[in-house]
Amino acid sequence: MINFQKKFKLSPQWLLTLLAVSGCLIAAAPTLTLAGSNSGLTIFSGVERKDILDYYLQYGGAPYQRDRYKLYISSKQLTQGASKFYISYPANFDGQFKTEQIEVRVKDKVIPLKNPVIWDKESRFLEINLAEPIPPKSKVEIVFSNVTNPNFGTYYFVADAMAAGDIPVRTYIGTWIISINR
């Protein structure tokens, strides 16, 4: 029979080290599990760092599975407000959107839409026309529910907005670099 007390001395220093290591592992676990569902670190994308927008794939971003995309626009990027959003996506994106399940949120409040979301499949863009304009410097969350993910890969979703002021000017907001993997 093995005597564990002789092999492992339970000194206070050893217990403190064990406690510190286990605490770090427990704290890092949520971060490691979410790494595949958000924007993470992008090194060589062709998009300037200041133009990369954050996103979150609520159900992990598995190919050909249903997901909820939460596309974030920071207050720094929405300098002129918005009355419409245009989101274009690449030709190799073969996922499907449920346009009736697209929402725009500001401070957790759903902004009503003027008319249903327009999905132009041939030109590969979505047009979201807001019933009330979003003021400048607002933090926006665009939520696509029940998206059918495409095959694995990296997809660049480009966001433009129609300015909310008196002169409607379409401006580039940024790019979501969405990764579908596993």
C-alpha cells in the first residue's frame, strides 16, 4: 500500500501554490470557452484595427447550425448617428438570415423599424431602415436571430450607415470579421 503522506508533504506553501494555480485555471475557463464566438485577436486582416468591429456568436459559431449574431458598433464609430444601416457580406457566405428576426438595440432598448429589413441576395447586403434615428455617439447592437451559419471560414461583414442629420450621407462604420469554425 502506498503512503501518500510520505510522498506528498502538505506544507502551507504547497497548499497556497495549489490554491493559486487552481484559481487561475477556474478564472480562465470562461475566457477560453468564449474565444471561438467573438472577435478575438486579428493580426493580418487587411482592415485597419480602428475599423474592426466587435461581435458575439451566442451559440458558438458552428458550421451549418443556428446561431444568434450580436454585432456591436461602438459610440466612437457612430459619429453622425444613423437612420439606416447597410450590412454587406462576401459572395462565399452561404448562410441564411431570418429578416423578420433582426433587431437594432440602443441601451438594451429595441429601436422600431420603419419597414421590414430588405435582404438583397443578389447584391449580398441587408438594409435596415429605422423608424427613429439613432443619435450620434450611441453604442448600437444589431441582433440577427436564427441565422443559419455558413460553412467554416472567415467572413467580412461591412457596416455602413445613413447619417441621421439633415443631409443624408452614407458613411462607412467598420467591418465585423466573423469566424465560423469547429
